[in-house]
Amino acid sequence: MMHTALQYDELAVPGVRALQPYEPGKPLAELEREFGISNAVKLASNENPLGPSPLALAAARETVDNIARYPEGSGYLLTGRLAGIHAVTPDCITLGNGSNDVLDMIARVFLGPGSEAVFSQHAFAVYPIVVQAVGAKGRVAIAHDGSRGPVAGHDLGAMHALVGPATRVVFIANPNNPTGTWLTDNELHEFISSLPAHVMVVVDEAYFEYVVQEHYTDSIPWLDEFPNLIITRTFSKAYGLAGLRVGYAVSRPEVAELLNRVRQPFNVNSIAQAAAAAALDDEAHLQKSVQNNLEGLQQLAAGFERLGLEYIESVGNFIAVDTGQRAEPVYQHLLQTGVIVRPIAAYGLPNHLRVSVGLPEENVRLLAALKKTLA
């Protein structure tokens, strides 16, 4: 029996056919293999250069002996610790394989064909991916141009104007990746208050722990006021556990129950659960990480200014710097010097590189390589 060539693309659901997958930062091992170099520096993926807490490492090692057993599906220990820290009940917590996993759950629960989601220009790339994958429509609000708000920051007025009868989810990154811009407590609260009850508001606070600005707030206490609010956090950034993939959402119990219906069984492994719970006990390591970040932000900003480069003021653990030209060739040249950063043309910023804050000596190396490259 003759068969015509199978067009696999035609078998996929419409949202997936045109989907462009998320492209992560270049791994160190890949760069070193490609260029035959060693001692490369990765400042591309907003990882904690100090690494994880010693307490987290010890907990991970202790758990390795039991990896023949499935992890506790409820994440009882970690969920309980998070509930205590955030002054909520455990049934408000949804664990994820990184906060990306939780964002995917939110899309699968609240979005589908015929519904819409609103997010900002230059916002985290996962939002349009999860929206399109479930067949929903993404509506993108133009970001601030600097005349009324921070350059490339969320324009909440523009976002509100896109909210309509079909809107089911609004994604807000605070601070935003890759721009590092942030929203004050008053403007964010006013925005959420203005939204209709049928719209779920997702406040993505992946970089929450790094922000020290006075008018930045923890939005979790607002759950008492806003039943349509979901807050997402991660252990991949300030807690230094990116390789273990563990994040979570905090919401009303009724919302968490819906998210847990689509959550994959055992989605957070036992080592990740143990390490994350232990990391919460090491406040000293967290504060050391925050201090290194503050000093690193100042170090990089001062270096960019010496080079005559403009940058977007950031409160995350990264800075988006304007190279004054297409950034891709600059990025490629930096790779050859053993320095990995992140070009962000895919975010609508073709002249910018996102530079993660590293150790002081890593920041110096990046600035020196960038100076030589631009010369």
C-alpha cells in the first residue's frame, strides 16, 4: 500500500504550528566546545553567581540516596514552609518545575481558542509561548517610550486599553525580564483594582528578592482583596537553584485547586523540594546574594557609562545595555572572547544585550571584552 509523505506539521494543533520555541542562553560547555576555549564566563541567564546556599546543597546531597522513590506529590514540606513564610494556608500554594511550569498551567486552565491574554511589549518570552500553545490570542501593549514612564517599562494604561470581553489573563512581570523595569505598589494596586472580575491577573515576581526600592511591594497580601490574583515566584534566581527547576504560585485556594488539576504528577523532584526548603532557612546567603547584586548593578552601570553606552535602569540581577548598533555581531564577538551574554532582538530590542550580574571579576571581564569589541 502506497503512502504519501506525512506532513507532520499539519497534524499539530493550530497554535503549535507557528510556535517558535523558547531559546535559552548559550551553555558554557557548548561555547567551550565550539571555540576550543576554557574558563568562559556566562552572564546570560540571570543565574546567581554565588550559587546555592550551603544548606540547600547539603539537603540535596542527603536526598540523593532516596531517588529510587517518587517524590512526595503534594510537596508537603516545601509547601508548608512557603505557606508559613507568606502567611497563607498550604492550599494556596502550587508547586512548579520552575515558575515557567506554573505559567503554563495558568494558560491551560484559563485560556483557549476564543479567549485572549494581555501582556506588555518587551515582556518575558514565555507569556506569548504559553498563550499561543493553547490556541488563545495574545494582545501586546506598547511599552513606555520614556516620556511618561521608564523606557521599555510596562504601560499599564496601554495594557488596560486592550482588556475586553474575551480577555481571561493579564500577565505582568514585576520586575520585568529582560528590561529590569518595575512598577510601584500604588500603580500596580490601582491597575488590578480597575480590572473586571473575569480577568485573572498574573504578577510574575521571579526577581522579587533582589528588589530593595522603597515603593516596590510584596503583592501576596493582596490575595485577600483580589480573588483573581496569582503571584508566581522561583528558586532559580536569588536562591541559586536554576538547575533543579523549582518555582511556585500563590493564589486563592479555589484557584490553586484548578491549577493542581493540570499539574503533572511529581512535577518537582525530591532533590529540588529538599534543596528549596533548606534554602529558605539560609537568610544570610540570600542577603549576601542581594548585596552582591546591588554592587554588581552599580559596577556594570558605571562601566557602561565609561564606555558611553546607554542602558535601561534595572532592579533585577541583569542590565539591558544599548550597544548603539545591531547587538548580534557584538554578541558573537564576545563569545569568541569567552564571555556569554544575551542578545534580546527577540524581545523587540535588537540593539541591546542583556548582561546578568556576575561576580566582581566577571563583571570586569565583561566590561573589558565589550570595550575591546566596540573599539
